[in-house]
Amino acid sequence: MARRKSITDRFADWLPRLVLAPSLLAVIVGVYLFIAWTGWISLSSSKMVPQYDFVGLEQYYRLWATPRWHTAVANLFIFSALFLTVTIAVGLLMAILLDQNIRAEGALRAIYLYPMALSFIVTGTAWKWILNPNLGIQKVVNGLGWESFVFNWITQPDFAIYTIVIAAVWQSSGFAMAIFLAGLRGIDNSVIKAAQIEGASLPRIYASIIVPMLRPAFLSVIVLLSYISIKNFDLVLAMTNGGPGSATEVPSTFMFSSVFRRNQMGVGAASAIMMLMTVAAIIVPYLYSELKEDRHGH
Amino acid sequence: MRKLSSALIASTLALATALPARAETKIEVLHHWVSESEVAALNTIREALAAKGYGWQDSAVGGMSGGNMQQALRSRLAAGNPPGAMQFIGWEGIDWSSEGVMRDLNDLDKANGWQATIAPQVLPFVKNGDNLIAVPINMHRQNWVWANKAAFDKAGIEQPKTWAELIADGEKLKAAGIIPLAIGDEPWQIQVVFDALVSDIGGPDFYRKALVDLDPEALNSDTMKQVFDTLRQVRGLVDDGFNGRDWAVATGMVIDGQAAMQVMGDWAKGEFLAKGLKPGTDFLCFATPSETPSFQFVIDSFGMFKVSDPEVSKAQVALAEVVMDPKVQHDFNLIKGSIPARTDLGVDDFDDCAKKGFEERATAIESNAMLGGATHGFAAQPQFAAVFGDVAAQFFVNEMSSEDAVQLLVDGIDNAR
């Protein structure tokens, strides 16, 4: 009796590991092995095909001497900062407004969430046309009689990156709204009632009590949106294809064109490693703080 | 039971298809031709191959001007499973043959005397050392101007003889309410204009020094500044809505008469012909204006990978023969809008633009004004060619001085070396 039990026990002990093994293997090979391989390539002289030699940091020097890469990095920061702030602000505002027990909330929620169902390619193509001065907003407003109205940011190298922010915010703010709304629904009503009895105004209740209580929702939104902004590739490709000139180049489009169109595999690998480090700089402290809290029993 | 019935079905099918008597060997061909006319042109090769008893297994990877195809090829080669043949542009074929994965076609070349039929300036793109490694099917010209005849008449202008004339004509066209030049902001479209300017202003020798040999002196010269100065004037001929405009959309603007001209390779011709327009009466085609006219070529060629299957190897021979077959070259190019890569063929039944191109090619071969189109990879290697595109495009869309552009060019080329 005791022996049989110990076999099942042992099996039960091993089962989770057995079940996890294939996916663990897939992740080790498919992610970490290729990260290591990319790191190796970035230290080699690879051009069209991988070369397994060692040239030190030469490709990194070359990368940082490329003006297009500087544009790409600057664009990543401009895009991420604006995209995160505006999406969070718009999403939070919509969530708070929807949370006021309004009519047809379900329908409105679906409408705001709907852009999320589109791929970035569709969003990008649509916004490319909407923002084209000869086809979109500018033409419509001019046609209505305001002849001097100009809205041609997408053709201006200094402003084109902001048009990509507009499209990305349009696409993602509904998603931020959904997460915030879920967070708001999880807040106990009695807290709000207590504050009301104390005589606090509604804006004050939101600013001092409710928004701070949404911290977990904020964290999820920030992490998810920052990874959307770093992997942003299809939106740029569909909307501006990196143009005008190379004004809206981002690290991911830079990497693709280096490896597959310019025969600069080493430079492409170096740019990929730089992107990885950027992501790590954001994710590692976050993971660290999360894991630390776990250990304290939260 | 299920096995039996599927065996029955299989044998019935086999009977039905057994008419060509033997099992057909298929050769897989990786290419990026996916548009309607391109596929129709490919069918001429496919049919000629079928007549020799070999099948064509289509492996089309469109998108990103062949960028996606390159990605597909790399993974196939890495897996040790290369396709039988592949379409090459620019240095791709030579680069891959230097990696030792291409088969040479020397025996076929000797037996058929192919090299003598190919323009000498094209040979470096199909020959690695002494080995012929690819067979060219067609030749496009990159430096054409496509113009709307009615728009020219309305503005009262004739075909310009120099870029200065073309730019002056632009003002007349604007006065007539017509956009002088249709173009998109994609770097390669701007680079097509840049390439044309380099040889039209500096001459073919300057083009070779700057865009092929990457000679620092030529890159840093006053002539190069002059090229950028002219490019700045060309910018003034373009409307504001040029962002994200596809080349075919720009061609459409010339067809509609909304714009007067487009500088583009002769793949644009198909758009005019498809609308039933006639060269000479409805639209004009002429080389980019210069006192030193050049023929900037772009060719597509097919190269064969080393394969282990002897049947596929035979199919490769058949495919190479088909590609160099005079009738196939004739039929293929009639549909594709290009001219045959072989210089020894008649083009009497081609349209007037193709005839013009054919004649001007012969002149250019004589006067050594036959140049590889840098935009499409027929001058410097892609890492350098892309720098020209970057700088030309940045200059075109920004307020940048010609001096700064030249500096950017010199630095960019040095960095890519």
C-alpha cells in the first residue's frame, strides 16, 4: 500500500516537470539559443551569410556611426514616451467616464475596444490615407471652405513620427481602457462611499484614492505598451515605410533592412542586441521588484 | 478499406495523368514575380519548359522588393534544401556563387555561344571569374522619363533636351495647373532620379567612378554637389502628397494627366499599355535628358543551385536552355515590358518605346555609356547602394544643403566599407 502510494506520488512530483519540458526546451532553443547566436554574429564580420570569426566590437562602432541608427533610436524614445503617456491618459479617462453607470456601456466599450481587433497593417494603411494631405483630413477641411488649412505632418520629416503616435494611440487606447475598467470594477464601493461621507469631491476621490489603487493595472498597461512600442514594425512599414527619407526609421525596421536588404548581417545583429539591452533595462528591474515582493509574501 | 479506396483513386489519377508517358521531374524556382503581367510573362518560360518534359514548381515570395525572398532563401540554404533555381537581381547571383552554392553553366555556354549574345557590361553580373553562373532573361532600363502628351501640349512644351530645360518646363506646367513630376517618397524612387542625374550631369565615367568604384574624390567633388543642387530643383516639381506613394500610383497620375512626367524604369510602361494608350500619340517615352545619354540597365537572371538529385540537375540544364532560347526571350519580354537580354534578336513587333530602348542600347554599348542601375543593385554592393538611397531621400524630403548631403554621403560610404 505504502509502495504504491509512493509511485503515484513520485509520478505526481514528476508530472509538472514532464509537461513543462517540451515548452521549456522550445523556449531554450527558440529564444535563448538564438539570442546567444545573434550575440555571436554581432561580434563577427558577417555580411550576406553568417561568418563565424571574431572582430570584436567593430559592428557596434559601425552601428553607432550610422546616422540612420541614431534616427531610429531617437524615434523609439519619442514614440515610446508619447505613445505610453497619451495612451494611458486617454485610456484612463475613457475608463473613468465609462464607469459612471452610463447607458449603453457595453456597446460603447465594444466600440472603443474594436480598433484592437485590427492588425497594425490595416491601421497603418488607413491612417496613411487619412493623413495624406491630398486625400485625407486636409483635403476634406479644404473642401469645406477653409482653404488655408494645412495638416501635412506625414510629409514633414520632423513631424512624421508623431503621426505614427496618433495611429498607435488610436489603436491601443481602447485596450488600456479595458484594463483600467477592470481595475476600477475591482475597487470596493465602500471606500468611495466612506470618502463621500467625509465630504471629498469626486475629482479628489479619483485623484487621491482610486487612481493610486489602480497601481497593478498601471503596471500591466505599461509593460504591455512598452513592448508594443519596442516591437513596433508593421505600423511603421504600412504607414510610412520608414519615410519620408528615413525620418521614421525605428530599430526594428533598421534591423530588418540591414540583414535582408543591405547585406550587413553583423550590423543588424548588433542592432538587435542593442534592442535586447533596452528591453532588459526595462524588464529586469520590473521582474526584480515583482519577485522580491513575492518573497515577502505579497 | 480507406487505404484501398485511396489507392484506387490514386491509380485512377495516375492513369489520367500518365499520358505524358513518364513521371515529370519538377524544378523548383524561387522568384519574386507576383503581379499579373509578371506571372503571365513567366508562363512563357513554364510552357517552354513543359515542352522539354520538365515541370515548373512555382515558389513565389513577393514583397519588400525581393527582401522577403532573400529571407526565404537563407533559411532554405541553412537547412541544406536549396531550390533548383532562383531569380537574381544585382550582385545576388555572384555573391551566392562566391559562397560556393551555385552550379556553373560553362558547358552549356560553350556549346551555345551564349556569352557572345550578352552585352559585355552585363557579363560581370552573370559571370564569377571565368564561370557563367546565371542566364539573363530580360533587360529593363531604369532612366526613362514617361510623359503625358496632352499635358505637354496644354503647357506648350516639347520633349526637354537637358535637365535645365526639364526644370524650366516644370514652371510652365505648374502655370497650366499640372503637377510637373509624379514621384513617391520611398528612397528607391528618389534614387532612380539621383542615378539619372549622376550620369546625365557628370557623364558615364563620373557615374562609374562615384557609384561603382566609390572613389572618394568623385564622391566629394563639385560635380556631386551639382547633382544635389539639381535634385533640389527637381524637388520643386513635386506635389505635397508624395508620402507613401507607390510608383504605380505615380504612374497613374501621369496617365490621368494630373501629373506630366515620371522618372521610372520601363516597368511603368505596362501601366500605360494596359490602359490602351499609344506611345508617341498618348504618352511619350524618352531617356532622362542629357548631352551624355546613358542606358542604365536592370536585368533579371536565373541561377542554378548545386543539387544532389540528378533529375533536378537535368531540369536545370533544360531551364537554362529555355531562358536563353530566342523565342522565349522574345515572348517573355513582349509581355513583361522589357527588352530581351540577348542583343542579337529582332524587336520589330515590340512597341515604339521598346524599339527606342533597343536602339539606344546598341549605341550605349558602342559608346560605353551602358551603366548598371545603382538603385537596383547593378553598381556598388547593396550596403553602399543603400547609402546613396538614404542620402538622396533624406536630402529630397528635408531642408538640407548640397554640401551637407555630400558630406553625409562620404561619411556613410566610409562607414559601410
